[in-house]
Amino acid sequence: MTELLAAILSPERLQAGGSGPLYLKLRQTLEEAIQSGKLNHGDALPPERDLADYASISRVTVRKAVDDLVKDGLLVRRHGSGTFVVKPVSKVQQSLSRLTSFTEDMARRGLTTRAQWLDRGLFHPSPDEMMILGLPADALVARLGRLRIADDMPLAIERACISSEFLPDPAQVTGSLYAALGQRGYRPVRAVQRISAYNIKEPDAALLGVTAGVAGLSIERVSYLASGRVVEFTRSLYRGDAYDFVAELTLSDT
């Protein structure tokens, strides 16, 4: 990494980058290295003083270029750890007219998915969970908290809550939640979803590989069985730079 950056940021290479301020030349050089794959997702940048030495420029100039790349989502600063490369994200479009799980939705796009478990087990419900799921105080709920990853890119944090009546053993869920519920005859048939803007805070920002404070999408989903009973209450947090939610609208007759 040190030799690579020293070559990429050599003074001769920066000066050959055309006209314009030095910080802009440095920014463009680093962006090209990220976009071309010379710098990979998760790579740690050396300290600013080292970057300044490679390019024979001031640390102020380096900081301005790095700040721009952080704002554009190509670098992320992690407190106490350093500055890291973030793989450029291709936005995913998700229709709001279909009820699918994350696993099913990514599979349709040909993306390879995996999950990092954050929480999985049976618990006593919170007041919100009791009210939304329609449960008595002595009931138990299955909670499933996962970092959802597609093609090695963290996209969302998903925290689902289901009555233990429908999912008595959370360990049975290894992939799609809806597939696991469907095996027991409890796959939801409709859902109400509420989407709102949200500035991602720590520790969620670190999990998603973004800078704390960047824009995200907070989503609450309440899903129903054909009988009308609530089967699922899920709170999710999506990266704002990775997701577009699309709804088709038709002209009303009234």
C-alpha cells in the first residue's frame, strides 16, 4: 500500500494532472485509484502527514482533498481507527409494490448476499412490540438483528420481531425470514411500510461502513397474514447512497 500510494501520489504525476488547485488534483488522483480498483474497499489510508510527504504538498491540501472524498462517500473516517476506502456503490432500486424479503430481492438482481448476526433469540416483548404484534405481557418474541450484505457491501441493518407463536426457534432462520415463515405456513401476504429520512449514528454507521451523520433511510414494516393478524414488525436502516425505493402511481377514477 505504501509503495503504491507513493507512486500514485508522486509530485510528477500530480503536476501532470492538468491545471487547477493542488487539492483538486490530489482528489481526482485518489478518486481514480478507488474507481479503478487500485485502492480496494476497506483499505486504510496512511496518515495525512504521510500522504503530504508522498505528494510534496501541505497537510492542509491533503485534508481538503480527503474531506471532499469523505463527503462523496468514497472514504470514511472511523474515530480512533483512521480513514478507509469505501467501494463505490451501485444503487439498488426496490419496488414498493412487491412484498419480498431482502434475500429474495437481492437474489432477483443476481447479487450474492450474506448476513452478520447482531442479535438472535427469544425475549420478552417491549411495550411497542406488544402493542404492534397484539401480544400479552407474558408472551415471547423472536428477535432477529442482522447486518445485510450484498456482494460484500453492507447495505442495511435489519431488526425483525416475530411472535414466538409463529417462529418458536429463531435459529431456524439462516437465510430469508419469509422463507422460514412460509415453511411454517405463516408467510405474510401484505405489509404497511413507513419510510423516513434519518442521519445514521454510531455504532450503526461503523457497521454500514459510512461516516456518522450521513443520510440514510429508516423503514418500519408491519406485515400481516391472510387472516389479518400481524406476523412481523421490522425496523430497518438502509444506506442512503445505495437504495432507491420506487413506487408506480396510477390515475385515480375519483
